[in-house]
Amino acid sequence: MQKSEFTPEEEAMIQREFDALLADYAATPHRQKVELITHAFNFANKAHYGVRRLSGEPYILHPIAVARICVREIGLGSTSICSALLHDVVEDTDYTVEDIAGLFGDKIAQIVSGLTKISGGVFGDQASEQAENFRKLLLTISDDIRVVLIKIADRLHNMRTLGAQPKDKQYKIAGETQYIYAPLAHRLGLFPIKTELEDLSFKYEHPEQWQEIHDKLELVRGRQLESFESFAKPIRARLESMGYNFTLKARIKSVYSIWKKMVKQQVAFEDVYDLLAVRIVFTPNESMSEKDQCWMIYSAITEIYRPHPERIRDWISTPKANGYEALHVTVMGTNGEWVEVQIRTDRMNEIAERGLAAHWKYKTGENDDSELDKWLREIKEILSHPEKDAMEFLGTFKLNLFAQEVFVFTPKGEIKTMPLGSTALDFAFLLHSELGEHCIGAKVNHSLVPLSYKLKGGDQVEVLTSNSQHPQPEWLDMVTTAKAKNGLIQYFRREERKYTRHGERLVHDAIAMDKDLAENADMALARLLNHYGISQPGELYAQVGQGIIRLDNLHDIVFPRRSLLSRLPFIGGKSEKNDTQTAGSTLPEEAKNEKNEKNKGKKKEKAIVLTDENLGREYLLSHCCHPIPGDEVLGYQDESGKMHIHKIDCPEANLLKASYGKRIYSATWNTHRVQSFVETIELKGIDKFGVFIQVLQTITTDFHINMRSINVSSDDGIFKGTMEIYVYDRTELDELLKAIRKIEDIKEVRRISDM
């Protein structure tokens, strides 16, 4: 952060932004505590005086912006506003949490303390720090949910101003946002914020694609809004005749959601037809239930437009796990395009827009237990047994953050919400961990199914158990929910501790029974570890306890024959491992100089250039996503200093960006069609005589591209094939795919690594 005196214009701008915050606050139904908020602003303004962000603007504008997001977009009150204004004071100045408590009370101090503990992003530089920082963030869900809500507001403003950061920092922050913050906002019901976080992450990870879709969307926006007016006119008239007070709004898909559909369905922008959705928000009459009135409006709409029979979503009878309630129906508009209509009451809309804050506002009593309350309890349960490994912990938690849902029933007809893809074993763990541990199968709709059966919406599930059944390691591959995975990990951990204690007794008893070994017990244990290539005694004990390692020849291992002694690596007090020198780092010059640049107070973007000479030598192309010249890529430096190149949207890269941000480098190509790269393409089409000959001619004759392998099969008039081909770069591959698509009977062709 920079520091310099503020100009009179900047002072005036700061005051204007704070006045706008007070105006936002005055428009809310909260009890007005303007004096307390003004006190917090004056204190924060003084504490941050002269400090600037990377963009050069006064730093105090950031906490003011975060406070405005809290009040306008989440609906929080004075305590949260004050905490947002003060959220960086303890971290960035000499003031302490005790100072905050003395001036503003314990509650605000507690929230500021929580925000300070998780400052600087969810993830640290080391894996253990990542797990601990992330766990601190989640612990605040049970401590005070406002910490998480303010942190999401803080991240949203950082994303809105991310352009001032260097490229590698943009990758780290955008990746972290996409991986955790957007799903967390989704789970807490903050849909507009979740959508904006996704869109901004996409903008900084794929700027060219974002701009292209954004420009095309702007061109059709006017036509979409005209379409909305003609579509909405008869609906307006019908609702007015029914006596409702309502608003009718058009909602255009976000750039990110359009891109996701284009990638998933392998279609062009022009082929994404459901760009428009219509939202009806109405004030219900007190004489009838909200549910009945939503269905009445549904009935009125389907009398005007024909509904799609398979695209009705009833989130009123069974709300989503994050509290979302609405009735969705897709109808055929007058222009021949499908339009989704969302029907909500004022209450449902506030919960959909403001999430958890509004959800608790409408709670009526102790028994008002929603899926969101159940999820929060599940988080507390997971946190009571955190993973030792940071990435495992993160993966376990994220499993149930962003999943779609199915609704299944117990034998007694009780409805349960499960993530899409959940298995019968997941369901058993949902009911109780002991049921899960002893589950041998299930009856679904009265038919016997295995543990791995994937549940479908409406299934009625009865769990079958046996006392002789115990979890097996392969069960971890069967479950998809965080609760089940965490339950299994805890079981295996308990079993491992039992084996470890048993094995430790066996090893110590075996050493004690041999006089020669007993006199040199430490040496005996060290040689035993060395013999089996094990670094930690606990791992040795566990394998002995499980019977993997036997101790029958313990004396021979510790005291081998003299002829073998010279070959033992520990003779002479050295080990072969210690004598081995670390391989030279392939870290680029920019990375080697990074520390010096920091000392100079300068920010240098970490960037690498990929050339024909350094590919495969200094920089390794990752097998998980098969990047080729022309792909948008980044570099990741592993622990040994090797640099791996990933496509920016590779799932593995998303995890690396979120978890090891300081090892991420921006990368550009500077190749000259010297090397060729193997790419796999998949084709589907009508199995007519000669169609595959046309494909081969296009590849070999028109493009002069060599092939490595071909695999083709045909079934009921449809053929499917995969081909491994050699290409120089992305441009050549795209041109080839475009040419193959022009062949009349080819219906689909795609690059496998883009699927």
C-alpha cells in the first residue's frame, strides 16, 4: 500500500461516499444508529489516513464500499456496517481488538477479530496455513455468521477493483473466488452476489472470451427487452385483473452462465436460446397461502402460453438447501423461443436476493428448521473433525457447497434433500453415521440396490445394515457428500490409531525379548525403519498392527551378515538420501528476482514466455488438460522448482490458483510451428457411406495433418470416433474442427480436453 497526503478533492470524495452509505442505511427498516456508524467511519478514516490502494485511490474508500455492499446488497444493519468500516484497522494499523472493544463494544470487536484472522484471502502460502485459515473462516459460521457475510462483501469489492492487480495476482484471486467464495455465496443464498463473483472471475481468467460474449450480448439486449415487453403484456393484464400488486422484470443471462452453456452443449453464442427469463414478484393476499397463490398465477400464465412439461421446478413445496423458494415454469413465447418464468412472493424474493440475513428475519420459532439450518449444523460437525491435509479438508467441505439437489423419501415418507449424484451409502450417512458404517445395501422403491446406486428425485430409500459390516477403503470412491466422506475418514482414522497402538506394543515387545536389540533399542528401531523405507515410527507401527509387516526376522534385519554391512546406507552416520544433492531449480529469472523486487518496494508481475526451445525442458505441459500453443495458460511452480503449464480453465489449475497463489505465473506463447502436439478429437455423425473418407481427406489432404491413431464404432446408423492427431497450435486445431463441421453428415466434433 502507498501512503501520501489526500487532496481536497479526495477528501470531498471520501465524504460523498460516506454520505451515500448513510443514505443507503436510512432507506432500510433497521433501527437507525447513525451516530455509532459515524463514529466508526471517523475512527477508520483517521486510522487509514494517507494510505492508498494499488489503484492510487484512498484506502478508506474500500471499507466504505464493503459497508455499502453489506447494507444495500445483503441487508445487514449497524453492527455489520461498523464492522465493515473497521475490518482492516487491526491488521493494517497499530490499533488492537481491545481498542475496538473499548470504543465500540464486544460484539463489533468480535466480528473485527474474526475478519482479521482470515485476512489476506482464505489461503496462505503453506498447506497447513490454508487449512487453518479456511477453518477459521468456517468456524465463524457457528460463531457469528456476519463475519462470513462481511468477508463475502469484502471479496466482492476486491473483485470489482481487481484490474489494478498484476496478472498473476488476478489469477490467484479470481481462482480463489471461483473455487470458494462464489459457491459459499450460493450456499448462503446470495444469488446476485454469486452471479457477479462468477462473472468477474471469468472476466479476469478469460478476458478475450468474456469481451466477445459481452459484446454479442449487448447487441441482442435491445431485441431481448423488446421481446420481453410483448411477452409480458398479456401476463400483466391477467395479474391486474386478479387484483395483485406485483412487479414484472426481465433477467438476461450473465456472460459466465452463457459461456458455461456454450461449453457444456458445444454450441455457439447464437445457439443459446434461453437468454431471457421473466421474474414475477407479488404481494400475496392474507386470505390464502403463498403456495396456493403461486400456483394460481402459474395457472393463469399457462392459459396464455404453452408450458414445457419437463421444465417445471417447484421450489415452494421443497425449498432448496440455501432457503430458496420459487415456482419456475418454462413456456413457449410468441416468437417461438422458450422463456423461463419465475414466480415469487415479496418474502421469497428477499430471501433469494439477500440470502441468509433475510432467511433468519422470517424465522418464526424453534421448529422452523430449514435445509439451511441443517447445513449449518453439518458444517459445525465437519469442523469438529478437520482434515490433517489441507487439500483433503478443502475438498471435503466443497463437496456440498455448489451441488444441485434431488429430493428422496424415507420409508415413512419423510423428505430428505441430497446433492445430485448422491449414492445409497451417502443417504445412510445422512441419516446417521452408524447406519453408514454398517450399511450393506438399500431398497430403493422396494427393489434391492448396491451401496453405489445413485439416487434419483422421488426415490424412496430404505437402508439395510448388518453388524458384521464395516467400512472399506473403496467406499471413499462411492460417496459424494461431505458428511459421508468425513464420516468414513474419521472411521479409518480411529481404526488406524487402534492398529498403531497395537503395532507399537508388538514392536517394543519384540525388541525387549531380544537381549542384543534391547541394549540398542533406538538403533534397532532406526534400522527397522530404514529397512522398510519408512520415515515415521507411527507408519511402521500401523503396518505391523495390520499384519502387513511381520517381525519374525527382526534380529536379522537389525544385525545382518557382515558381508551386507557395507551396503547399508546408515553406516558411518550418513544416509544416501542426505548425500544426494537437490536437483537444480527450473525457476525462471523473474521468480528468482522476486524477493529482491519486494525489497525494493516494487511490484513485478510474475510472467513467463513459452518458446520452442524451453517447452519440455524448463516448462512441462500438464497431462491433465493437454495445453497447446494458442490456449490460455498459466504456470505453476511445484515444490521442487519445476514449472508446469496448465490451461487456465483446467480443474486442476483452478485448485492450484485457489491454494498456491504465490506459485502461479502468467504465461504467454511465442512458438513458431516447430513442435507438433498430440491432440484427441471426438466425432459423431450419421453413418453414411463415404462420410469418414471425407473426414480423413479433410485432415490429411486439406490440412496436411498427421494422425497417430483412429478408433471408430457404429451403432444403429450413428457412428462415433476418436482420433489422435498432430497439430502445431490452437489456431490450426480450431480451423480443422471448423472444416470438419462443414461436412454434411458430421453432427458433432470437439476437442476431448475441452469437454
